[in-house]
Amino acid sequence: QEQLVESGGGLVQPGGSLRLSCAASGIILALYEVSWYRQAPGKQRELVAGIGRDGKRNYADFVKGRFTVSRDIGKNTVYLEMNSLKVEDTAVYSCSAKWRSRSYWGQGTQVTVSS
């Protein structure tokens, strides 16, 4: 069964760090375009970062220099390293894997940045 499972969310103070994981089963993540999205209460979902099949990375302007997306092919997992977190980074973070007609989503993990 194809599945994406996010983990690593939690409560952190402003300026702190978290590392989110997106672990896949039933699919080979390296064959997909994998993206991290987030959605805050009352706001639309927005793209945060992504990593292509070729390993090329892209970031939203609001996370450049603070977040890093990476993957471990052996572990079939994509990570989102988040540093210098701000209150406005609070949201549910979800990963997606897409290629051609196939698309998979995880259930999301809550990130709360608060003092």
C-alpha cells in the first residue's frame, strides 16, 4: 500500500529548529517530485520547498536561507530541516509525491512556534 507518513513536528520556541521527515512505503520516493506544503488556520495551503527527481531543490522565498530539503534514498525518506523558526511558520506541514498521473499525500504534522 502506497503511503507517506510525516513526523517530527512539535512545539518550539522562536529561533528554534525542527526536522520533519516524510517516509514512504509502497513507492520509491526518488522517482517522484516531492514537495513540502503547509497550511495555517484560516489560510490557504502554500508550497514550502521541494526536491526533484534529479535532486534539484526549490524553496519559497519566505523560507530561503532557513529551511533545507534533502532526501535519503536508502531510507526512502525526504526531510525538511527548519531553522530560525518564526511564529508565522506555525502550520500543519504535509509532504506530497507526484509524477505524471500519480500523486500521494501524507496526513501532515503540526508545527507550532510559540514562546
